[in-house]
Amino acid sequence: MNLTLKGNIVDIHNRSIYKGEITIENGKIKSIEEKDCEENHYILPGFVDAHIHIESSMLVPSEFAKVAVKHGTVATVSDPHEIANVLGIKGVEFMIENGKQTPFKFNFGAPSCVPATSFESAGAIIDSDGIKTLMANPDIKYLAEMMNYPGVIYDDAEVLKKIEWAKYYKKPIDGHAPGLRGEDLTKYISAGISTDHECFSYEEGLEKLQKGMKVIIREGSAAKNFEALIGLLDEHYQNMMFCSDDKHPDDLLVGHINQLCARAVAKGNDIFKVLQAACVNPVKHYNLDVGLLQVSDTADCIVVEDLKDFKTLQTYINGELVYDNGESKIQHVNFENLNNFNTSKKSVEDFKLSCHNERRSLSEVEVSRSAVQVSESSNFQKIRVIECLDGELVTNQIIEEATVVDNSLVSNTENDILKMTVVNRYQNDKPAMAFIKNFGLKEGAIASSVGHDSHNIIAVGVSDDAICKAVNLIIENEGGICAVSNTEEKIVPLPVAGIMSDKDAETIGKQYSELDKMAKQLGSTLHAPYMSLSFMALLVIPSLKLSDKGLFDGGKFAFTDLDVN
């Protein structure tokens, strides 16, 4: 297909914008000429998300692509870590093959940490031999985020073998080291790890840049580090990129990397530096087959209304028009649902936590009579509580007084100390229990089989009954996200590996928005309660998390007791 594009051509390499004409033949740019024209829109290289888990959108790759092109995204650097923890290499192959059915340029990596840790139950294992197999595959572009940074620092033999296979095949190695500084960071980088998307402070980002890393500014549905890191862009733009990491379907329908460009420009950043990070740097760093609006490049470019809001008018990939003024041209792809769900329904008794002291506990009647009585009573024991931080993957560990009813530890909605559980979905095991603050529920429970990294079932609720009801709703559907109240049950089924839908983005986005609304009607004050919920089992991010095997101290990288006494 041959075509000509006219408008304001944005030449990032030469830092210039001029009226011109681009001739495209057989999917490649034949010529770029400066020429007067009436068109006032802007033509520039397509956006690249430098680190994303496609699974977080709850869409399979082909459905993700249909939406992403609407926002001018032509490619992603995608870590299939989530489906790999459920289905192993078979899951990675599913993502690659499904993505190939579209013109969109997915660039998948080899998940380096499956399972992420030995402190949780996953559905599969990818060892160093598995990494060798994946690295030999030309469809695998890099070794995905090495989140086992203690393994790197302390010379774990299996971890180092995985890194060596990436080096052998001359493929980049992605990092994942939140808060890592000083000598430990130096050793981590010296192992060959070249990027990090987990920086959550300016100082951390600056140190990593100064020591030679590429820092990726993340702004996802839960973790939002744009404001903390954007101040680094002006001086370090050549070594920075933008990413989503995790993007829920309702957010993806609204925008993608184009939103970060608009925010960066609004803050006064130089347009060419912003576009260098959004378009050029990922292609160069990962050696992607993505054109950069130069003669002989593949025609992977976008037409935007202006360089302020970056509203996309058209998107081209390999010279093919894949999005045109409101209409995505990418077609639906048929595929087989794969899953791994092998646990049976639970009973309310499975979620009870016995009191460990001998003091008289309050009765249900006494608790319901007065919240003040509960908070002032001496009938408590001290427990470790996960403090969820809105918009962050990191959590705090706080010490609180447990509420005890009929010799059982229960949720205290007045103080927003709620019971939570992680249930092994790969086999029948006793649920792990803990308590969490800042979810804000006043009624019912929410649950999900999207629980990073192993994707066991995770739930938070105001009572054992509500938690049990929510968990069983997930089990009955073999995956999904749900909310239950005293009178209503609502679920978004996720039949693909228990983490993705087989529906289109508009359908899943609407269903997710309704569920998000219900969670907030139940009392949650979090911006994205389900995204935050999914990260409460993410052990590799400090400080306190819960796996299906127990409460985990991310600072010490070891299990810890619920009871402080």
C-alpha cells in the first residue's frame, strides 16, 4: 500500500518541526520532503510503552492493541510475567501468538522470576533452562524485570544463570529494585541490569541515572511515580522512558503514553525531550523493529491534532492505517481460553482467626452496640497490619490493636482495620489471613484472582461471611474480580488464566467501571481499589504483604507473625 502524509513533520532527531510530505511505499518511508501544505496537524513517530504487563488491562494482546492504537501507541515492551506465573512458558507462547494476529508491535520478554519468590505458590516454574529456551526464541526481545534483587546481590546461582543466558543472546536485562541504593545498587547494576521502573523518589531515580541505569517513569492505574520523577527529564532525557506497568481497562480506554506526554509538556518540558523519552529511547534501548520517522524506516507513525494534548487522529503501523478518527481498524481475533484453577469452595470457618490471649473477648452484641466501646475496650491484642498507600505499590507495617469477638480476631470498620485473605488457587490449602488498613469498606467484601505475582485469590472484607462469599464467587467462575454487599453480588469473569477477559475493551471496561463504583459504594476511598488489592500480595515490594503461605516482611525478606505479643 502506497500513501502520502502531509502536515507538520516532527523531526525528533534534528529537533525541528516543518511543513512537509511523507511518501510511504510497501510499508516503509520512501521520502520525507519539506513542502508547503494546508494541513496543520502533526506527524510524529508512534508512542512506545517501555514496560507493561498486558495482562493488567484484563485484555488479551489482540484486544489491548485495538485500544492502544487509539492513543497513538504503536508498540509495547511487554513482560508476560503474570500469565507465566499461572501457566509457565505455555502462557508466554499464548501472548506472543495472540499478539502476532495483529499489526501492533508487541515486544515480549522472558519472565525472569517465575515464581517471583519461594514464599508463595505459583502455577508454574520457569528455571534457568526455561530462560535459555525463551532467550533462543527471536520473538523474545529481553530478559524481563529481575525482581529478585536479593538473589543478584547475594550471588544466587540460579538467578545469575538467567542473567548469563540473556547476555549470551545479547538481549537487554530489565531491572526491578524499588528503593535499592548505595553499594547494593552498584552490585545490582554491575550484573548487567540496565533499567528500573520502580523508582519512587527523585533522589533514588537520580542515583540510578548517575550509575548508568535507564530510568522509566511509571504512571499506571495503581503505582504513580510521574510527579516524583518528571523533574529528572530535562537533564537526563536521553536515558529516560515512559511506561504504564499496569493499566486497568477503564484507564486504558481514556489514554495511554499520550497522557504522560501531555502532562510533561504542560510542566514546561521541552517537546523534543519528551518525545525522545516517549518514542525514541525504547526503540534504541531494546533494539525494536519500530520506525522513527526516518527514510527507509517502517512507517510506524501517528497524526495528532497538536503537541499539547496529543489527541490522535490517525495511527499507522508498517504503513497500514490501524486507527482513523475514532475507529480502530484492528479486528477481533479468535482464541482458546487457557486456565489453571484447582481449588474448591471454602467455608466461613476457613477464614476465622482465633484469639491468642486469654482475655475475655467482646460478644457480637457488644461490638454492634457501640463502636466507641470497641475502641476503648481493653480486650485486644497487638497485631501487625498492612497499611495500603493509595497510588503506591509499597506498603507500611503498622502495629494496631486487634478487635476480638467471641475469641476470634475480626474486622473493625470504625478504625478501618479490615481482615484480608490470600487463598491458593492451584490446590486446596488453608487460607492465609492478615489485616489491612485504608481500604475503607463499611459493608461486604471485594476479591480478585488478579493477585501479583502468583495470582492467587485475594480478598478484603468487613466479615468472615462476606469474605467467604466473595472468595467462593471467584472460585465458581474460575477467575475474576468481584464485590459482594449484604444484598448484591457482582463479578467480572476472567476466564483467560484467571487474569484476562475474552471480551473486548469496551465491554470489560464498562463492567470494571461498574464494579469499581460498587467497591466505592461499599466504602472504599482508594482511587483504584482492585488494582491496589492486586498488589497486596506482591512480596517483592516492601514493606508488609500477604502471600498464600503467610504474612511477609519485605524488608527482611522473610515471613513474620501476625501477633506482635
